[in-house]
Amino acid sequence: MEADMKAQVLVVGAGPVGLTAAMDLASRGIDVVVAEIRRAGDPPNVKCNHVSARSMEVFRRLGVAARLRDAGLPADFPNDCSYRTTATGIELCRIDIPSRARRYSATGGPDTWWPTPEPPHRINQVYLEPILFAHAAAQARIIILARTEITDIAQHDDHVVAQARNLDSGETFRIDASFVIGCDGSRSLVRKAIGASLSGTPVIQRVQSTFIEAPQLKELMGAHTKAWMVLSLNPRRSGTTVAIDGHDRWLIHNHLKPDEPEFDSVDRDWSIRAILGVDEHFDYKILSKEDWVGRRLVADRFRDRRVFICGDAAHLWMPYAGYGMNAGIADAVDLCWQLAAHLNGWAPAAILDAYAAERQPITDQVSRFAMDHAMKMMAQRGGVSAEIEDDTPRGHAARAALAKAAYDLNVQQYCCAGLNFGYYYDASPIIAYDGETPPPYAMGSFTPSTVPGARAPHVFLRDGRSLYDAFGTGYNLLRFDPAIDVAPLQSAAAARRIPLALIDVAPDEAGGAYAEKLVLVRPDQHIAWRGPAAPEDAQSLLARLTGAAV
């Protein structure tokens, strides 16, 4: 047997969620072992095409956002969503999304007003994941075990024992860890090990998805401005064409209808040609088949004692608004600062109760957003007029009507500010609520708020820095009046060894985003407490925020 290994945290799975968890923990001084069944450098599936603003904020903090921003589509390639009768046919409407070259400077469009230092980034997972892997592998506190399968997990009072197997040599060994995080996908062994089960809607829609190489396609689409995503709407076959490299490689989604229950219910070649609007003379090469099932499933538990699940191990839904992987990254960040707080000795194990209390309701809510949007999209695809391509007054009218309907329905998912910035934790045991209800949010809209549980509103400081760049790695106390004495709160934090950074912000720098004099922000940018002055009983407040209150 190989030598046993020890880690403070074992992360199972080295996809984007697992790698983010490992990097976040390492940034907080925690030693991590990551077990991954694939070889180092093996390309991932051609799946996720979108990194949300919230995820990019995380990657900015972890020091990898700039490298991600430099990868993916060519810098000047528009990230627009174009609705057409076919990929090479008549354009109905277009949702303007800036190229990465214009990402920080563009104004005036529905995707340009983001209140963040890091707007969204359109990049396929085939480019995203290798960058995250290399960045994680370079961290001194992270060990990545490629071609390693975790076969069993056994919990003890003060640690977890994971049985591992090297998939190349067949040798087995054990990994002892204080905690385990399962980021091992929809077939998660870790989820099964904690006895969790998925429930919801097992099948919303099947999608026949094909990754192709087609050098001719760019020229055939040349009548229109380039677009990251082209959505075909016609009576024969509606589908989606995603630009992967901006040159020759494309991902084609054929959205199967309710009466097409199998992936081979529709001829793949016919559907590709119908979606693209090309004839039998068009040449292309299939690189891989990426068929998938759209679901709405959420685990009934996210934790059992020392073992947790994140990402697809915990929830699966239709990838509308691009919030599948990004929700998993949010899981990882929420969990990992709490784990680090406990492992670093400034919070008891009770702080970990907050993870499921916070993330499970949010993931259930987001899954319903996605399912509702999926149903509306299915109805729109199924209701395309037979006259949509006719050069007649009725054809023109049909196209105008569909253009407006498609834009109005979908601008909210491709410019989803609400899902990025509007969600809040309203039933957490480690947030000091004050009775005010957070403002409601939708997929595409939200109202910035300082209600405890909401995301701290972002502002740029007078010196040009992002407020978030001024944050420390622990709690951050925002003070909007330097005359307020916060020494009692600082002393109480020091006594508990809670990392607390004081950040003075001038009222004019806040731009009206903060009405309170003091706002205490957690390591994950959510607000833990607010008030007009330092609390009279700072010790009790900090006990509440760290899970130490009885």
C-alpha cells in the first residue's frame, strides 16, 4: 500500500467547484488534498459557457481572474446572443453583450451596468478549467491527486477516513482528513455516503448536444455580426449554436420535444443541419457527443457531520442564466470560509450548521427560477409560426412579434443581475437580523441592500480601488463616520482571535449605497450585522456570528 496521507480538508473532484473550494481554503491557510479520477491535463466536457460576476469576484480575490479574462473567445469577439430563424438565416433580434476587450468599458447595454469590479465572462469550461487547475496546483497548501478514486468514506468523532485507489496502478491507500467536501458531480459517491438523495423533477427536457468542427460555418454566418450564442427559432427544429473558440469549433444544442423521449429520437445530422440552416453539402466533423438531461433536483441534505456536498453533487437544474456551475462555486465559498474559521480556531464547529441553512434554500429557489424559464423557453420554441421565414407582410409581422418576445424573455437570463447580486440568506444562525425584510429580486433585476444576509453593495473608492479589494480575508467592518468608536468591537474580536479589518469609507464614496454608520461584512461579502454605533455587547454579537451563541 502507498503511504497514508493526511489533510485538513479532502476535496473530492477537481472540476471548477472543487478547485475553487481548494483555492479558497488554501487562501485561508488550510491544507487541502484534492482527489480527481481524471489525469492531470485531461480536458473537461464542453459544458459551462459562462462565469458569473459573483464567481469572477471570487476569482479576483483568489488571484486568477485576469488569466481567465485573457482566455476563451478572441478579445474582439462579441459575446452577443443572436436570435435567428437558423444560425445562417434571418436575424430576429440581438441581446448586446460586450466582448472581453470592451468588458470593463462598455456602456449603454443591458449587460454593462453591473455593480461589481468583475463583470461576467463568457468562456467555455475547456478553457476555464485548465487555468483553475494550474493555479490550484501551484498553491503550496494544495495537493492534487490525479487518477485517484475515492471508494469509501468513514466518519469518526474527530476525523474522516477516505479509502482511495490509484486508477493506474490499482494500489489503495487511505486519506485522513478533518473534513471532506464532495464536489464529485451528479453521480456523487460523497452524496451517497452521507445518505442524501435528490428530489424534484428528474426530467424537464432532453438535449441532443454535439461538439463539432466546421471551418465553413463562420463564413456562412458572415451576413450577421458575430455572436457568442446563436439561437435558432423555426418550425422545423429550434436549437442553439455556441461559439467555443471563435473560429471553427461550435457546440450545437438540439432541444428535444416532449414527444421525443430518447436522445436518438431525432436524427442527429438532420437536426444539426436544420438548426444551422445548411444543406447536405455542408461538411462538419463531430468531435464529441455531449447529450444531457435538464432536471430540477436538490439534495435533501447538504451535510452529515464532517462531510459536505457542493455543486452538482447537491443540486442539478437546467443551465439557464448559466447558474449551474456558478451556484456550485457559491456553495464552495459559503462553506469554505466557515470551515476555515473553525479549523483556524476562531469559531466552534457549530458555525458549520450555517452552510445548509444558507445554501439549501437558495439552491432550491434558483432551481425553480431555472425550471420556470425552461418551461417558457420550451413553449416559445414550440410556438414558432409556420410563416416565420416568409418574405410577406405576415412573415414580417411574425418575425417582429417573435423578436420582441424572445428578447423580453431572455434578456433577463443573459443579463441576470438578480441571480448574481440579489439573493440573500434570511434564515442563517450566524447572521444578526434586525427585522427588516430584504428587497425582492428576480432573475434579471435586484435592489442593492444592506439588510443583514444580503450582499454588501459594491462601490469604487476615491482612490479607484474596488471596495472588495480593500477587504481583508476575515470580517470587514465598514465605518462611514470616523468619529464612531469601534474599539470595543475590535477588542472583542481580538479576544476571540477573529480576523477583523476596519475600513473607513467616506459618505460620498458610498454614493448612497449605505445608510448605516457601521456595516459588518462576512468573508463571503454577505452582511452579518449593521448599526448606528458599536454594539453594547460586542461579545454576544460575535458569539452569534461565529456560532458560539447558545
